[in-house]
Amino acid sequence: MGQSSVRGEGARERVPRTRELGWDESLYEDGTAEAAPGGGVPGARRGGRGSGDGKGGDGTGRSARRRGGSPKRGAKKSRKRRIFRWVAITLSLLILGTAGAGYLYYQHLNDMIRSGGRAGGESGVTKPTALGDTPLNILLIGSDDRSDPRNVALGGGKNDRDRPPLADVQMLLHVSADRQNASLVSIPRDTVVKIPECRDEKGKRYPETTNRPINESLSRGGPGCTLTTWEKLTGVYIDHWMMVDFAGVVDMADVVGGVPVCVKTGVYDRPTPAAPGGSHLKLKAGTTEIQGEQALQWLRTRHAWGNDQGRAQAQHMYMNGLMKKLQEQDAWTDTPRLMGLAEAAVNAFQVSDEIGTVKKLFDLSMQLKNVKLNRLTTATVPTDPYPPNPKAWLQVVPSKADKMWSMLRDDVAFDKNGDPKKAKPTAPVSAKPAATAEAPGSFGVTVVNGTGSDSRSPVPGRARTIAGELTGKGFTRAESSRESRPRGDSVVLYPKSGGDQAKANAVSVAVALGLPETAARPDAEVERVTLVVGADWREGTAYKGSAVAAGDLPEGANDKTDCMDVYSVYKWDGKS
């Protein structure tokens, strides 16, 4: 579109403009900034400075003499100017070109991103109020959606094409507030939990259920409902969810060139009389870099690992391998690879609305790049067979699960590899109230029993006991409620509309009982200060807090392994 004429006109117009801006006029002397004859590059005149001979346009060196210097000195200055000018022109073209292409590509990726509401219901868990850094929690969901023909081809189940998808893979990625360590926690898909009331994106309501496996949460309101279910179960605020289907797993494995996994013996996850189906994964003993459909088979394999816990362990090995590959490839600074990953990611993932742009996803990924592999811990929540259906379903082991949830809520590292001397100091997660608390007896406090959980019954009379303790400490308007509000952690909620004064009152209640000040949290629903006695405080009148140290995971939770064991029926000799 007349590019050469536009470029020439622009060069001529810039000469007086440079004087206005105070730039070096000598860069444009002797017409060297003008368009070359025939539409050439500015400054590339035949026989002029582009020839490198240090002479003026007529070959005599008069240009240098006119400026009062010798031809030799003029030649040196001229060469420097030529270099500077060519660098400036080249950079300008690159910036303009990449800015235009980059913007278009950015918009292209943004248009591809699929997103949805963060939560599908009310969990009672509120976002931490913070002055500085807070932990980052992301729920990773693997969907078995078969509505897409490609997913049917990869995952089988043609008869399930119209069935609502299930959340076959569920992992919570917890990144510490100082971004120095991370943990990846799985719940086996057939674990029975309480799925709260949820609504899907179209507004359809799904009633609460107490005896269904957690993978059904996805079909009862979408990924937002799965997030709400996890919050209800753990008491941990989850910032975002990310969901991937069969085809997306294949794409992501391909773009990194394969993910390393290991088996102690050959494995072939084939159909058997006792367990029809299978993933058809076939690998020789040792380490293999898997990609494409083989990566999907690895993540879907269950029978060859013995059970769902083994499946989660294999999935964690895959995630560790993927992180290692990304860090080895320096994917965060390698622009072409980053673009390839971006393209694959927006195709593969659906995300919650608040991270539904390229920039936000990139910013999110940058928070993960400093976590070293020896500070990434993988764990599976310990489970037992679910008594009403012990062959098919599981239930969490309450005491062990509660300990893990407490570590996540309190941001206690799952590993012991941290160096306190080198760790970045963590900013306080809550500000001191701007107001002073009122006299204890001047405001009301409601105490609610929240000690029940999906697998444990509430402690009878717990609200009445703690209300009595508050009364004895001067909170004479404290009273127990008959309401039951199960939650993992104990909190003191205060009306959001009450501002600093309500917060100061709530903090005074927390401190009186030994709870941390961060237990005071705003809530839009409560009308006065409300203490919820959670599952982490089932006995005693003084809150003892979390008695766990870094790396103090319950027995059987840490599932990191260098190589997977293979269940005897599915061992393969590598030949047949």
C-alpha cells in the first residue's frame, strides 16, 4: 500500500521535527535520511555513505571538510552515525512489525480462551484479606467429556457422548505465599463427599447430596461446583480453576516434546475378565518420554497401578515430569516455545473468569516459575473403603485429611527442604483493625457448631460450651445457635457492612479464645459477629491451633515415587 513513498515522506518530515525535540540533527545531514531513488531504504544512496568509503555523496570528502574536520575524522563520525542510524531503523521496523503482529496474535489467543464462573455455590469459605502476598490455590480438573468427536476417539465411551462429564482428575495446586514451595494434592475420583447445592452457568439448580463420589460434582453445576465442593471439604479458599479434556492432554504433551515417566516393569493395561476396558497403555520397563495418545493413556490408567490412589500417584509423576521439562526448556523466557505453549494451553484449557485473558494466564504462570522441583510435593488424601459400597467407592480418613487441610489453610510447607535464612519474608495476611474493639459485653456474638464434616459427625453441645466460655470472659451477650454449619477451620465472621468496627470486635473474640487474628473475616450474610467452631477445634475451650510442622504429612499421604510399581496382572515382558 505505497509503503516506500510513505516511508520516504516520513523520513523527510522528521528532519525539522528532530530539531524541535532536541535530537542530534547530524543523523540526518546531507540528505542521508531521505528515501533512496527507486524507493530504496533511507540512507542507502549509491556512492554515498552506504559504500563505507568515508566520503561524501560526491566521493570527495567535502562533507567532512564543511563541518570543519579532516576527511579521516569525518569518516569515523560518519561510520558511527551510519551504524547508529541502521540500528535505529532496524529496531523501529522490528518494534512496529512485532507490535502489530503481536497485538493480532494476542487478540487471537484471547478470542480462543473459554471461561466460566469461579464458583457454583456457597461454601462459606471467604477469600483472605491481605496486605501482602497470600498463598495461591488453583484447582486442576481433568474432564472425561465425550461430546467432542475427538474426545470419543481418544477416550472411548461412545455411549457416553450425551452423558454430563465427570471430573476424573482433581488436583489442588497450592503455591506458598512466598512462592518458594508448592504442593499438589489429589482426591481419588470415587471418594464419597458432600456435594453442596450448586447452579450451573444457565442457572439450573442442583440440590445438595451427601453420598455421591466427588467426580460427579462436575456434572452437578460444572467446574465451579467442583471448586465449591473442595472449599466445603477443606476450608481452603481456592482462587481459580482450570479444566482440560482428553484432547487437551494430548496437545500439551506434544508441545513440550514428551513427558518423562517410569515403570519398574513393562506394563500393558489391557482388558481382563475381572476388569474389562483399560487404557491400553503399553510401555517397556524404565523411563519413557510419552506424548500424544500415550500421555492420555498414562493419565487414565488405573487397573495397572492397583487402585485410584496408584492412579493419582502416576498422575503426579506426570505433572512432576512436565514441570521438569518446562524448566529445562526455559519455557518462560523462550519466546517461540512460550507461544507454542500459549496456543496449546488456550486450546486445551477452560478457566475461571478471573484468569480469562492471555495476560492474566501469563502472570499466573510467572508465579510458578521459581518453585524448584525439590520444593514441589505431591500427595493424595488417605482414604478407606466406603462401607455401603466398599468395592467401588472410598471415603477420606478424617484425622489424616483434617491435618492436610490444616496445613494448606495455614500455608505450612508439605516438604522440609526450605531454608528459613533464604526464604523471602512473608507479608502479614491481615491488617490490624483501624478501630478499637468495643467493650466485650456491648455487642452480640453468635456461636455456631461447625465441627461436623463429610466423614465425621458434629460434636454435640459444642456451640453451647464455647458460648459459655465467652460469657465467662465478659462477652455476656454471647449465645449458642442451633444451626449447624460444618467447615474445616474455625472462623469469626463479622458483617461486611460493619467495616473496621465490626472487624475490631471480631478480632477481640478471636484473641480471647486463642484464635489467630486472621480468623476474623468479613461476611456478607451474617448480621452480627458469628463464631463458627470448625472441625479443627473439636475439644477444649481454648483453641490450640495447628500442631503441624513443615513436612509433617500424615502417613500414606506423600506419594512421590521415582518409578511406578505395576500390579501383577498387568506386567508385560516387552515382547508380546
